[in-house]
Amino acid sequence: MKTQKLVSLFLAAQFITASAFSAEVLKFKQGCSSGDDIRIIGVGDILLHGSLQTQATKSKSRFKSLWSSLLPVINEADLAYANLEGAVAENVLRGGKEHEGDVGFTYDNQVYTAYPAFNYHDNLVSDIKDSGFDVVSTANNHSFDRESIGVDKTIQALQAVGLPYTGTKTTAFGSDEKWHTVTETKNRRIAWLACTYETNGRRDKLKQVLLCFDQKALVLKTISDLAKDPSIDAVIVTPHWGAEYQLQHNSQQSKLGREMLEAGAVAVIGTHPHVVQPWEKYTTKSGREGFIAYSTGNFVAGQSPIEKRTSLMVSLSLTARAGEKLEIRGVEFVPLLIDRSRGIQSKDMRQAYLNTPEKIAPEAVKIWSDNYSKENIMKPTRNESLESMCDLSK
Ligand SMILES: [Zn+2]
């Protein structure tokens, strides 16, 4: 596999101030595994406000202009995940009525709109797919921004480009339509399951969106069934949950996150708060090690405060002995920054530190240190490669 050197968040922060973090390193039992690695990256919300949609319509690289400097990192992962927040409903107006005639690729604020009801042109899903993403969540509080027809059209748009999705169903779903999806890489099959805490008060008469808390029993049973399925090597859950703009996760998130791991998930990658929240390693009662990132923050969004422009790309390394299920070997992070200086773009924050440390460093460091110096939060490895996650002294 190609090795992508991911300097950890720890190092990125240490670049600015050596005192912001303790030296604790996140280590897993499989850290020394010599088995094949599968590298999976997960980013946060793709939530495109008007200025971003306009930028995409004016750029040659369309929506990819919003994350073009990250394309190499996304492409080098074996699997890449993002939360697609909003509808992709061609020519559908607010309220679910269809517009007469095609308005084309534009941000007209009638068919294609932003807050409080987001709807994007179909080019978005082909650009997400072309960028190297392999799977998206469609279960979030904006799933119904174009009503039920919007859920259907979003799924049709994803199916048209062959991008797997999880967390929603079409109105025409038959009994075999599943809430989860499966991606394959290196002869291993990873199941993905998304759910959301709510749908902004919109009624889901046809049960098209999976709810994390109201349908918790179904969520946990689905995870458990997938984990027991011999054809599935790992289950990753991507809940849309938590309180917006809170730098700490709440007890509802940690309870459900741990229950998801107990049910058989190997990792939980959360979104919705629009800011980064803590992460943790959690060992299940049966001794299996799992990982929860409570919120990875905004991958690309138009919100301006620094805490909403700083986010995480989580990089999970999974490994397994032949014939066994995948386990976590290590976790690394790329700190991301949504840079608004010359066209909005989500970038690797390390480069931004190098270019303009005086501009962003103090605020960003404050956020990271406030958020990650708490006792119960495990630190990622301080080192540059997964080799350093192998601690033979343990
Ligand atoms: Zn949300």
C-alpha cells in the first residue's frame, strides 16, 4: 500500500507551542501487527453555504475547488468517507415542488439553496466521487431539506455516479433495501451504517431516515448482525449527533457511542456539531478495542469562526490476521483548516501554520488545547508513521 505520512495533531500543535499537550500516545494492542493495513480516512460535514456553491459554479474544477489541495490525501487512502449534508435534488424547490425546466449548474437560491434548507446540484456527487471518496452518509438533520422527494433524488444522484451511501432509503424501498452499505478494499469488506439524531422537525412519514436515538434498538441490532456476518470484516458507524458548536461531547453521545462499539462496531465517526469534539479509545467488555471520534467538525462549510473552520481528517489503520476480523492498529489525524483567503478551500492545517502562523496559530492552538487537554482524552501518536504505534514494551 502507498504510505501517506500523516504528522499527528500532536506534532502540529507542538509546532506552535510545546506546552499545549501532554505526551500521552494513543496505542492499540494491534500496533505491532505485521498484517496488511487498510487505511480509512473520515472527514466531517460537507455543508455548502451559498458562497461555496457559487464558487463551485465559477471554478473549472467545480466543487473539487473546495478541497483540491487535499485530493492526494483522499486518493491515497484505501477508503474515504464524508458526511453529505443536504439534498442533491435536481430542479426541486423548497417544499418539494419540482421546478419547470432545468435551471442548470447555478446557485439561484431557489432550486439550489443554502441555510436553512440546503440543496445542491448533481455535480456535487460526481465531484465527491471523482475526488476519491468511497462512501457518504445521507442521514443528517438536513436529509429532508427537499422533503421526501429530495431523499429519493439524492439517492438516485448517488446511484447514478456509483457512490455508496448509508442512512436513508427511497420511498420505493423494498424489503431488501438496507440502511447500511458495504465497501470493499484489499479483499476485505467494510460495512458502514449512518444515522441521525433528528431531521429538523420534519416528519418522516415513510421512514426514509434512520434515527440514532429513537431507533436505537434497530441501530444496535443492525451493527450486531453485521459484526456477526462472516462476510463482513469490520463495521464503522457514522452518527450525526451532539450539540452544535459545543467543544465537548455530551453523555448521550458517549453512552450511544460505547453501545455501538459493544454491539460490534470497530469505530464510530461522528458529525454535526460543526466543531471538533474529543475522541477516545474504548475497550469493550469482551476486550475488543474500539475508537470514537465524537465530532470531526466541518470538512467544508461557509461558517467563519475559527473553531468552525478547524476540523479533523481521521485516519484509521485496520489490520487483521488471515481469516480474522479487522481490528484497529492505530489512529492518526490530519488537522484541517477551511481557508477563506483566496477562494474557500479546506486545507491541511499544517501547511497553513507554515505559511501564516501569526494569523491563525494562537486561536487554533487555543481551540485544540482547550479541547484536548482533558484527562479522559487520548492523544494520537506523536510520531509520523504507524510504525511508531508499535510499543514492544507493553
Ligand atoms: Zn447537521
